Amino acid sequence: MKPTSFLADIIHAYEKYRSCSGRKSGSYIKNIILFDHYCTMRYPNATVLSQDMVDSWCAQRPTETSNSCISRIYPVISLLRYMRDRHLTDVAPPPVPRATRRVYIPHAFSVDELKGFFHACDTIKPRKGILSKLQRLELPVLFRLLYSTGMRTTEAIALGCKDVDMSSGVISIKAGKGYGEHYIVMHDTMLGLMRMYDARMEELMPGRDYMFPTCDDKPHSPVWITYHFKVLWKRCSDTNATPYELRHNYAVENINSWHNAGFGLHDKLLALSRSMGHKDIRSTMGYYSLTPTITESMGTTETMDESIIPNL
């Protein structure tokens, strides 16, 4: 889709601005172009942005929840702020609906489920063609990387070969959430597997740019990783799970292992928070309620907040 209204030049400039700022623009620009098409259809003769255009688009629809409305209109509000900062409009940002708190409990993987899942990864049936060869090489390693590092799925599929230091085992995450850039250190066993994988991939696709590439050396889409996870997961379990929950599992297993261990809990939480790319340690604290070992020894989340992280 391309912008068609009087906003076209501004939208192109805004997209370049986000790109130079290192921020992803895919879903943002799509929502903004939908707003642009709305302006073209409803205000065909308009040459400047008006308050009515913004307010009518941003009003919560009867079929929307508060959260879905926020997701739809926030890119337009961001564009509006960009324009106001550059004195391109005087239109005021509309009120944003209050977000509804989501209560979500990730799937708790059992040892047998994880063994069954990785066995399914290792026994993908071979088929003819480069696509099959890539999947049989990539999927077992990719899902083990998610399991052993707590990396976000979007970070893993965007990994460039230059982002992974095969000598030290340090991974540089440059395509993190928002502006987030952080480092992850692989376990020695994962590092050994990555070295073997990288050598095999070099034989198959010499000089590739991405660690887990498509046939034309591009990053896979999030839909690709979700689809293959579901296919493999069905071979070992009837429960519902998503690839992102391997990240949750990583956090919970780490926190559960801290019972009666070494240095202070605050230091461990901070290290885990940085490794997972959390901007705020509160995000890491969210896993506390899912870790019975720590809960039994430390008490409630509120007690833990104040005892180990004063003035949070």
C-alpha cells in the first residue's frame, strides 16, 4: 500500500525518520497508510490535516477492545507528534483509551514435552530441494537457541552472521524491542552446536548475511517460526503453546535455580533482566509469580519488591 492523500510526503519523511532512528516501521506505517486512505476517501478535497480527521479516525469503534484501539491509533498519534514537533500542524493528539490489563499465564513446559519437541525438531523428514535442507538445519538449532538464551523470536530470526561471535559465544542483539540493544552469552553446549551449524550452513549458502536465512538470504517472518513451531509441537503434545513461551521458560527456570545460590538475588535479577533485553527490571519481576521455588522462600511479590529492590 502507498499513501494517496496530501499526507504522502510527510509519511515518507516520517518513515525515513524512524528508519534513521533504528526503529521498526512495518506495522506503524501500515496503520498510518490506512489512516491516509481514510482521509482520501472521506476528505477528498482536503489539503491540510484537521482535528476532525484525527478524532474521527481515533475514536474507539464498537467492535474494538481498548487494547486493540490503542494498537490501531497509536501510530497515527506518533505521526501527529512528529508533525507538531516540526510545526507542520496544530492538531492536538486525541485522548487514548485506558489499556486493559492482560492476564496471561504462559505454558509450563514439562521435561517430557521438551524432549519430545526437540526430538520432533531432529527428525524432520527430508524432502527434495534447498528449502527442505534449510529447514532441517535451521529449525533444531533455532529453537534450541530460543530455549537456551531466552531470546525473543523476532531477535533470533533477524540475527546477522556478524552479530554472533563464534569464538567467544557472545551474541549482539541489534534488532531488539524498541531501541533496545543488548548482549547474550551462549552456554558452551549451545556455542558448540552453533559452530557446527554455521559450518554446515556455510557449505550450503556460502557468504550468507543472516544466521537463519531464507533461500534468498533474507530473514524469515514471525509467521514462519510460529507455523513450524505449531507443526512440530503437535507431534509431541495436545496442549497449546507458542515459540515465545520458550523465552518465558528460560526466565522461570533461571529464577527457580537461584534457591540458596551464591550472591544476592538483586544481582541475579539484574543480570537476567539485561540478558533478556528488558529496559525495566519490573518486566523481569513479572516472572516472579510463576516461580514457586522463589515464592515459597521469599514471600509475596510486594515483599520481594521492597526487600531486594528498595525504592523500586
